[in-house]
Amino acid sequence: MTDEERLKRLLQDDWPDEEDTGITARQLAAWRVPQPTAAETTQLVERLQTELPRRSLWDRIGEWWPLLLLRAQIRIVRREIWAASALVMVLGVITTLGTEFGSGLTPLAILAPVAAAAGVALLYDGDLALVFELEDATPASLRRLLLARLTLIFGFNLGLSLAGSMILAVLKADILLWPLVLSWFAPMVFLSALAFWLSVVSGDSVAGMVFSLLFWGGHVVLRTTPISSPLLHALSLPGLGDVNARPMLVGAAVLLLAVGLWMVGRMERRIGDAG
Amino acid sequence: MALARLVERHHSLLLGFLYRMTGDRALAEDLVQETFVRVLRGIRQYDYPRPFKPWLYSIATHLARDHYKRAEMRYTVLMLEDAAEEEMDAPEERLLLDGAARQVAVAITQLPDHQREAVVLRYYQELSLAEIAEMMQVPVGTVKSRLSLGLKRLREVVVEQE
């Protein structure tokens, strides 16, 4: 489209009653203006360099891409997950304050892994069509997006659990902070990774959540019940609460997470190939 | 790199706009630089995803108004007619004001400031009516009426010349 045609169209939009906008369009198009050369543009850019706002260290940190990704993902993660995790942790703290648990697991240590595992399982939810549309529309890979969300949810639950543990350590003389943290940390990590892996394998976040919570629930129940049966003893997964097994649980969690992310990446590539 | 891209994208059109506002290339270049300087200094006040172009031209328009409000800097093509040819910077500047171009330049410069701005922003910078309204802080209806009056006047001058 020539300048004259473009101007004529604009004039016809604004001046619908005018019979002949051609003359005016022609005249307007005739008024040319000087064009800067490439060298002049480059010189202008150089002169403007000194005016660039100086970015503080905080600005630079804030623009680091993993942080930007996390901030963007916060808006996409379902609000119910944050609220439910907070509620469960508060419940854990309150019941721990109000009960005598002897040398067994505190309610917080029981509930902290539950909240984390449920939240993590719900991240990989195939019903979130809008989220997947957004993921398809962005250059970020599904793995990276899921890892960002895992970091957010797990980090949120970890922070809440730590805060709850500190409150309990302050308010209850018989609770020591470090042992309390260790009592829930390894199970939380393992169950979260298990819930994620099961969600990926089954393609169903509810299945992932249910199975991982069944494992944990079974362990807690059977742990507090005197067991004579070897089968039940095995089903109680004693390793989940064993102090010596904690490093292995964390290692197993890392493995489950890595395998889950790898599987997600393979599914993404297959979808891409089919498209 | 972002700065270079920003300047490359807007330099030519901005220079054209300020040249049409002031009639003086050297002054237009100074104002282009000043516009970009103000953009960089005020970049923290710019809220994305607000459109950038109206904000840019709002700054440029204010700068141009500050200059042509001063009587000695009032733009007129007639001043260039009196200037000796050798005072013009380059041959292309003489060509820019030949014939039909001179007619429309004279007509537009004779318009009241608000009408001139509306006409140049609409037809040369291709801003929408809503964008011009936001820039000028007036209703869209006012922009339409300024354009209508400006174009009528322009048409009268053009027809007279023809």
C-alpha cells in the first residue's frame, strides 16, 4: 500500500462525508521528511548510553530468569493449594501444642508431609487445559515450568513447616527444633517426590496424591499400633521413620523427581512430534 | 541492546514528527534526543502493558510545544523561503519543500497547535483516535472535532492552491 492509499483510507475513516479525499491524501503524502541515516541512529544510541538507568544489585537479581519464572508461575498455581497447605500446617501446630505425643511422631511431623505431597501431586493435573495452552504458547519447556512449580509448592510447605517447628520449639519446652525438623523433612521430601512421580506415571494427580498418602497413612497407623505380623511390619514401611534411612529417602526422592521430569519431557516431545 | 532496538524502531518516525512540528531539522534532532533522554529517565514510571507509542509521542509533543510557544521559535515555512539557499543543510531539504509539499506544510503550520498536533499524529504517526485522546488528555470526540476542523482548513488551502 502506498502512502497515498494509506492516508486515503485513514481520511475515509475519519471523514466519511467527504466525497473526494483523494486530493487531500495526495497532498498529505507529498510532504516528505528527512530520514536519519544508520550512522546517525548509532550515534544517537551512543549518546543515550549515559542516560541508561543504573540497575541496582536488587534489580539485577530480580531480573534473573529463574526468579522471573517463579514469579510468573505463582499466579498460575491454584490458590486452593496455598490455602490448604497453610490450613494443614496450622492444624499440625495447634494439635501438637494441645497433645502429648511421647516419643512418637508429632502431629506436625505427620501432617507436614501430607500437605506437601498433596500440593505437589496437584501440580501435574491434566485437567488444567488453560495452563497447558499457556505452556504450549510459551517457549519455556514443560519440565522447566513443572520444576518451577515444584520449587514453589515444596518451598512454601517447607517454609511453613519450619515456621511451625520454630513456634513449637519456642512454646513447648519438651520439643527441640532440630529433631522435630528432621522428623518430618525426609518423609516430606520422599512423599512429595513419590506423589509427583505417581502423578506423571498415572497421568492423574488424584491417583498420585491418594497412593502416596496411603503409604504415609499406613505407616503412621501401623507405627503406632503394636505389630506382630511380619507382613504388616513390612507394609508399615519402617524406613520412612527410621533415622538412619533419612539420607536414602532424600536420595530416593531426588531419583523419583529426576525420573518424573524425564518422563514429562518425553511426553512433551511425543506431543510435539505428533503436532 | 534493548536501547539500540528501541531507538532504531522509533528514530525515523520521531524525527519526522518533530520535523513536522518545528520545521527545523537540527532542532528536530535535538528534540529527538531529548525525547529519548526523558523516556530513559522516566522509564520507571512507564507501566507495561500500557502502549509505548502514545507515551513516547506525548513526551515529544510537550517538548515541541515548549519550543514553539516561544515567539522566536514559532514555526513557519515562510521563514525558510527567506533563507538563502546555501543556508539549507542539504539538497534534499530543498526538495522536501517543493511544490505540493510546500502547500501542505504551509497549510498545516497555519493550523492552531491542537489541530496541527491531531492531524500530524493521526495521518503521519498513525496513532488511533483513542491513543491521541489519551495523549492529549481530552475525549475522543474532541480529537475528532480537531481533526475535522483541521482537515477542512487543509482542504480549503489545498483547493485554493489547485
